[in-house]
Amino acid sequence: MKLLIASDIHGSAYWCRALMAQVEAESPDTVVLLGDLLYHGPRNDLPRDYTPKEVLAMLNTLADRVVAVRGNCDSEVDQMVLNFPCMADYAIVMDAVPAEGADGHPAPKAEPRLLFCTHGHLLGPQNVPPIARGAALLYGHTHVKEIASRDGVLFVNPGSVSLPKDGSNSYAIYENGTFELRELVGE
């Protein structure tokens, strides 16, 4: 299973086009959107090419392969125009990760891995939901990329598509049980 994970588009058609180019190039099975899709929010400056109607049109082309959660800037109105569910505070994605055999090679039986997807304003590194060791918590909200392990849980933040606070627009890829952070390149 291959996932493309993105967060905090905030209505930027410019950066959403860059993300869509990566969706096409990466060809993921599922696109995980961790909230703050259309609205820039009262604390943020307008992102480049702020055109939420263009963003929703682009995202709706992916509707059949999106798993999305609600961010703190998302509202019921967003659900009225997006063709995929986006109002849940969290979503769970399960993957079968190859177990390691005694000789260091993959064992014949894969083990399930829980990927807990949330925006990060309600649940996240500061308020970890009750998930088992070995799970991954995917979150956005801070606009800062992270892959870190604490207390047996892997924390993954893909950063921000349009308003990064760490200097680079970004997303993440999950494939074969591994996460990788990647930078977006504009036009």
C-alpha cells in the first residue's frame, strides 16, 4: 500500500497544483489529507494564489481515493462542496507491515499496523489518543515536518503544503511500512 500524506493546503491553488503533480507522479493508492484544506484561517496570511474553488475542484478529482480529516480551519460548508468525507476528527488506516523473521528477512506473515490520522489540534503529540505501541500517529496543524518515535509510537507530520513554518512546502509518502518526507516544488 502506498499513501501520499498532505496537510494544510489552506486554499492555495498554486501549491495544490504542485501537490496534484506529485499525486500523478507518485501514483499512490490513497491520498490522506490531514485537514485545513480550503480556508486560510484567521491567524494565517493569505497563501499564494488563494483560490479555494480551484482547490476544491482539484481535490474532488481524487475523491475516490481520499481519506480526509477535519482541521481547525475546516467547516460544514467545506463538506458541502467536497465530494469525500472530511468532517471526522480522525480516521484509521490499517496496513499489513511485513514482520521481520529471525534471520532479519521478512517473515511470511505480515503484521497489521494502525495509522491514526488526525489534524493535530485536538489529538496529536501533546494529546496522544490511546493507540498501541507500533502505531503511527499522522498529524498536521503545526506546519512543521516531523518523523519521530516516542514511547513506541511513530509521530509523522508531513509539514504544510502551502504555509510552512519550517521553510519548505512538503508532503509525506508511506510505502512498505516506511515514511519519507518530501518537498514540493512550485511552478
